[in-house]
Amino acid sequence: MNVELVKEIVSISSSLAVIVTLIYLSYQLKQSRTIASMEAFRDALNLFPYYDGLGKDRDHFECIRKAMNDFNSCTPYEQHIFNTTFAPIIHHTETVWTMQGKSFMAKKNAEAFIKAVSALLATNGGQQYWQLEKVLFEEKFAQIITDRIDSGAVPITEIQPWFKMYSEHDKAIKIDTDS
């Protein structure tokens, strides 16, 4: 074999190695993005047990109910309870919205979170709360929520008292609603 033929074989081999490496790298990036997307979705879903537990404590639920009906009429303590409950939910929704913008979360999933938060904030008390707190959120996200509220997000018109929120099963086991 002559030297020129060996150079050509080495050149072709190295070009093929570069192409194979680039293909493998793109596959790894795609796989990494898929994993990051699934982790973001899992993180969003991990907060559902927190949301579910909000109504289990009667006093906590009554503070939230009162604040959603008229935030301004609440005591500072009740406003604090409401804030410590809803600020994490809104921040979580903002995080989901940000992940959706970076293609880590499906648009329909982010939309579901935004729709739910908008409905909560469209209540009388929710709107009062939002006017105070929206400056704490990223401006574009805050504008999306504000636009939803202004365009007629379907509000929860009245939050029922704690004991009316329980299922028939709970009524069947005779929960004492007067204490």
C-alpha cells in the first residue's frame, strides 16, 4: 500500500467517526431533554398531595374560604394563612409556565395550571389578593393571569362552608360538623 491510500482511508475513517459521534451526541441530547421534561412533569405532579390536604383541616379551610370570599375583611392572621397557602400554588404555576416556555412541559399541562389558578384568583377575595401580590411574580406571567381574570376566567362564585365540602361517605360516618 502506498502512503496516499493510507491517508485517504484514515481521513475517511476519521470523518465517519466524527459523524457517528455527532449522531450519538444528538441522541444523548434528545434523551436528556426527554428526561428533564419528565422530571419537570413529575415535580409538578408531586404537589397534588399538598393541594389535596388543604381542605382537611377545618380551621385552615375556613380561613381560606373567608379570604376567597373577601380577602380585605380578613384579620392579618387569616390573610397570612391565605398567603402561605396560595403563594406557593401561584409560584408553582409560574414555574410550570416557565418550564412550558422552555419546552420542558406540555402546553396543555401548563394551561391547566393557569386555568385553575385564574379561577381561584377570579373570586372576590382572590382578586383583592392578586392586586397586592402580582408584583412578586414575573411580569409576563402576572400579565397572563391578570388578563385571564379580566377576560372572564370562570370564578368559583362562593366557597361553601367546610362541612358542606365533604363527600357522602364522610357524612355516612357521621362527622361532627358543629365542633
